[in-house]
Amino acid sequence: MNKIFIKTQKGIEEIEKRTSDMSLRVRRVLILVDGKRTPEDIHELALADDLDQTLGSLEESGYIQPIRQPETAATASKIDENTPREFIFRKIPDTQDPKDMEMARHFILNTLYTFCGQWAHLSIVKAASAANTHEELRKSFMPWYNAIIETGEGRRRAEELSSSLLKVI
């Protein structure tokens, strides 16, 4: 996990008022989240073996949220204006490989079924299944991502999953 997190209003209030029954270890991690430290920095200071899980739990509970990383000009490609900066699509090759399309389509369908259930988000499933080009499939990316982060496990693995999908979409 290489996101940098910042405290939400709820996280700030928790530090000031101690309103929950948060363990000292988790509270220490929450205190160390400042919008500047990477998870590696926090790991060194907090000496927490399960830091990814702790950060995921704090994020899921609404105490912290990831901050957006600035886009570098070298990695920029043509993207939809609604797509957040951390999701930069690869350049579409001149000759499109049908295997990449199938891999991306199956990845979208399988992750939706796994994290959201077989009957959830059928509009995304239909759009991904009907897509004939990378451009059409890319229109399903943000709805797919939003559906994945609706679940706790999906939220914890969202960075890994989106990174895998962006390699082939």
C-alpha cells in the first residue's frame, strides 16, 4: 500500500475527544497519519506488523482517507475528465490484442461477482460484456471502481485491483 492518508473530520475529533474504544496501537497509527508520512514511515514509527490492515480499518471506519497524488506529465494519457488523476490508462496499442480485452472484461466481471455478489451492479456487468473496444470498456472503469470500494475488503484491495485492471484496459 503506497497511499498517503490524511485524517477526516471524524479522525480529528477522535484524537481530540477520544470518543471510541479504539486500542492504543490503532490510536497511535491514527495520530501518525498526517498527510505527509507514507505507510512505510508510519510502520517505522508505530512498529505495527499489520499496518495495512490497521490503515484499511481506519479508512473503512471513516477516520482517514487517501489524498490524491499529483499526476506526472510523463504518465499522462488521454482520459475522461471524470476519471480521477490516480487512474491513468495506458496508451492503447495500434493493434488491439483481443486477449487484453477478454482479460479486462473477465477481471471486471470476476471482481464484481467476488466482492459485490452475482446480482449486484448488473448495469456494469452488461456494459463490460457489451464493450467491443478499449474505449468502451474504459467507460466501465469508474463505475466498477466505485462498486468495488462499496465493500470493506474491496476498499482495502482497491489499489491493487485497479492497478491490475489498468495494465490491460
